[in-house]
Amino acid sequence: MKRPHRSTHARIWSILGWALPLALLALLALKQTPPNDRPAVLLKAPEAQGSSQ
């Protein structure tokens, strides 16, 4: 004989098993992407300090 709380527990975890990944995918889909129209910023190499030989 199956206890009622076990079937409820299994049903809840089944729903969460589908709902949580779908919510995560929805959040990733709705995440705003950074603008691509900004110009690239080139970084300079640090200038050598100290004695130059």
C-alpha cells in the first residue's frame, strides 16, 4: 500500500524537476545582452620602469 504523502512528494518533485530548468532557461533567454555597437578599447601594455639596458 502506497502512502498518500509519498505520492504527493513524488508529484511535487516531478513538477519541480520540470519547472526549475524551464525557469532557468527563461531567465537566460530574457537576460539582456551587452550592446555590440561600442568601439573596442585597446589596452596599452605597461611601460617598463627601471633601468633600461
